[in-house]
Amino acid sequence: MRGLWVGSAMALVASAVAAQQFGGQQDRAFADQLWQIMTDRNLAGDDAVQAFPYAGTDPHGMMLETFYTDATVDGRERALVVKRNYGPEGLTVDEVLGSRDDHLASVTVMFRREEGYAPDTGNWFWAKYLPDGSLDQTPEGMPIAGTAQGCVSCHASAEGDDYLFTTNADLQ
Ligand code: HEC
């Protein structure tokens, strides 16, 4: 009986740990919440506001639009950076402006989470969405949401130690 109890307690601990891993249940739920906020705020989805796209490179896309704002999640207002990535290679500004939906490949997002979320990497939450708001996946089939190593490893080389390439502004 006691063995059983210990066993199930350990299973509980194990599932709690799994939920905290990159791409786990909590990260996916948070990513869904964030997508809802972005569509409500017209930062994503059918009625998304538009900017003049600029030329980008791999891995993000050949044409990019980037928006800097704050969002309130769970009562905390924090920095939110939304990048829309268009392709394929050779795409022109006019093609993006003329038919965005046909060229949008993904929406990549950085959101500054609460202190203690990921102190070693600036507490940034990373997510990569497909145009319909579902999460893109790693080759291993993990949804890309959370402290995504693939994103962090490259953004770690951004000047200013803030994981932001485009700015050194203090986005809290
Ligand atoms: C191989 C390097 C590399 C990888 C991997 C990468 N990025 Fe980026 N990212 C960049 C570069 C370079 C920029 C600046 C591009 C620009 O807008 O001109 C950028 C810009 C961004 C921005 C705008 C804020 C900023 O840093 O200036 C966001 C948001 C972003 N990336 C999210 C992500 C997410 C989410 C992932 C993982 C799914 C990811 N990135 C993976 C190189 C990378």
C-alpha cells in the first residue's frame, strides 16, 4: 500500500516536471492564450494591422514585419514582440502587400514573462505559430513554445545580452 502511494506520488512529480518542459502542456496553454490576445489586439489573424514589409534573411523569412508592444497576461503587463515571416525567397514587397495571406509562412513571438520563468535567458517566452494560430513543431514533433532552445541558441548572440537583434532598448 505504502509502495503504491510512493509510486503514484512519484508519477505526479514526473508529470509536473513534464508539464514544465519546453513545449509541454503549460507552454502550449500559454501560447494559446497569447495567440488569443494577439488576435484580439489585431496583431495576428484575419484583421491584423499591416506595416511596410522589409527584407529579411534566414531563418525568419525573405520579407518581415515586426511589431513592438506590451500585453497583459495573467494580470502582468510585459513586452511583446511579434514578427511575421513571409516567403519564399525572391518575394517582393508588392507581393506581400498585394496578397499577404498567400505568403505568410509563420508568426514568431517573444514575450517577456514573470521574474523566475527563465532567469538565464531573460525570462523570454518564445513561440512559433503557423498562420492559423496553431504551433509549429520541431523535427521531433515538439510544439515550439516556451524556452525554445532553437530560438534561444541563435538569439543569445544578439548584441546587448537582451536576446533582441533589432534593438537594445530595455523592453520589459
Ligand atoms: C539562426 C538565428 C535565428 C534563429 C534560430 C531564430 N531567430 Fe529570431 N531573429 C534572428 C535575427 C537575425 C533577427 C533580426 C531580424 C530582423 O527583423 O531584421 C530576429 C528577430 C526576431 C524577433 C524580433 C525581435 C528581435 O530579436 O529583434 C523575434 C520576435 C524573433 N526573432 C523570434 C524568434 C523565435 C520565436 C525563434 C524560434 C522559433 C527565432 N526567432 C529563431 C535570428 C534568429
